[in-house]
Amino acid sequence: MRYLAIFFLVVSSLQAMSKPVSGLEQIGVRTLQFEDIQRGGRPVVVEVWYPTQQTGPFDSPEDSVWIHPKEIRDVSPSEGRHALIVMSHGHGGDRRDRSWLVEHLVGQGYVVASVEHYGNSWRSYNPLLSLRFWDRTKDVSFAISKLLKEPFFKKKIDRRRVGFIGYSLGGMTGLALAGARAQNLQAIAKKIQGSIPEIDDAMVESLDFKEGYASFYDRRIKAMVLLSPAAYIFPPQSLKSITMPIALVTSEGDEVLPFKEHAYPVIQYLNHARLKILKDTVSHYVFLNRVSEQGKGVIRDEIQSEIIQRDRLSVHQEVGQFVVDFFKEHLGL
């Protein structure tokens, strides 16, 4: 699952190759850097995309390993109040690795805020911090609170219409935010040691997991989409207790989070979840951005193989429309 841990920072003037938002509006982008003082100054970096009617030069992101939408940095948002969609990345990922969703959502008038989880991103990876699963949920709730007060956005976001998208471990984060409560965290942490060599017995024993058993339900989130979610910390009864509208996108051929161990229990125990199962050959990594030419020399082969690259365009279009339709129903435009 540490699919981005080998990244190094590549600075490039490569311009994103993607069609702009339809109509008169473009995609604005702003990076916000917060600190959660109550958690010892924990950094919470958020990338925010939003509709704008201003024009200007397209930004050239420093993480040129991905193909991003054409975006204009720090311009003013369009008039009116917009629904907010908050995103959470996978283990070892980053806030911009699913920016393909931005075109679909911002094009419909949504503001999209993607949180980077300190200690569990490729920029800040720390194996000990990565075991503190509950920090991710706190990051998301903290980011929502800050965004609703942020001078640049507070009059542009409709606080009554907040949604969430979680990919992989971000899907597990979403289930906790929807009200599911964890079980057997220490035992699970020991179980996953084999796939994360940096984690040893002493590290697991040093952590106090009590905090992770609390409820992290965030009532401000009204609907969520889970993309190939991890689900191993939640017992069936906890999943059954969720009442929030949830859409689940997964593949029976997921090679990272096997369908029967993760997606299937969620499907089985969630009440009234909307489901989309992709063809069984689709990879877990198809939900990441398309890889740029520079990225092909950096990203692991299994993430940017020819088959996955070929699948990405069609899957992104199919899933993007599914996500938009779901949020239109539950959050409106």
C-alpha cells in the first residue's frame, strides 16, 4: 500500500493536459496551510479547487508526476454559495493525486478541498504516525471547521451542503466520519506489520490505541463516496449503524484491498448504500490521476502500467459522472 513512498520532488514547468471546465467558468486553486494547536501544532495542508470566472495563466504544479486539470492559482471564487466536497487520500498518498475528480465536480459548481494527512503522505511519511488511524478523521473535521471560517472561502461555502470522498485508507477515514467505530486496533496494527517493514512490535506496543475507539462522527457531512475503501477496523454492527447516504465504487479484482475483505463487508452491512462495481480487471490504482511522462520515471510500475493507464480515462469518466450524480441527489448544485 505504500505506493507513493518512493516519490521524490520533481519540479517542472509541464503544463497539465486536460480540458477546462465547460462554460464561462474555470478552475481556481489555492493551497491552505493550517496548524491544529490542540494536537500540538499538527500541520493540516488543504488543496482547494473552486469555480472562478476570472482568467489568468494556468498554474504549473510542482508535483509534475501527475496530469492535473488546468487550474488558475489564487483567483477569486465565483459568486454565490457552493457545496463543499472534502477528499481524503490513501496510505502514502497526497492531497493532489486524485485531482481528476476536480474537473467533474468544480464543473458542476462544487468547491473541492483535499486534505493531506501528516505522517501518512509520501512527503511526511512516519510509520508510527501512520498507525494512528484516527488522526485522519480529526484532520478532516478540523479542515472543515477551518474552511467554514477561512476569509477567502467562508462566504462561498454552503455549510449545510458538505460531502466527502475517501479513497483506499481515506475510505476507512470516511466510514469513521460516518459513525462507524473501530475495534481491535492493536491486533490489526500487528497484523499489517508484514506489509509495512518499518513497523515493528515495539512500535505497536508503544502506541495508546484508546483514543481510536471513540466516535468520530461528523454530523456536518451529509453524504459520502468511498472509492475502494479499507474496512478492516470496523465490526459489522458498527457498519450497520451508519445512516448517512453513501456511494461505494469498487472492483472485484482489487489487488491491494481484496474485495471479500474490504468492499464486501461494507456492501453487506451498510444500509441503502449505492453501489458501483467496476470490471474485475480494474486495478486499485485506477482511482489515481493519469501519470505524466516525467511521472513514468518515478512512480512504481504497478501504479502506471499500460493497462492501468489505458483504463484510467474511461474509468475516470464513468466514476466521475457517478459521483456527480450522487452528490447532485444528496447535496444539490
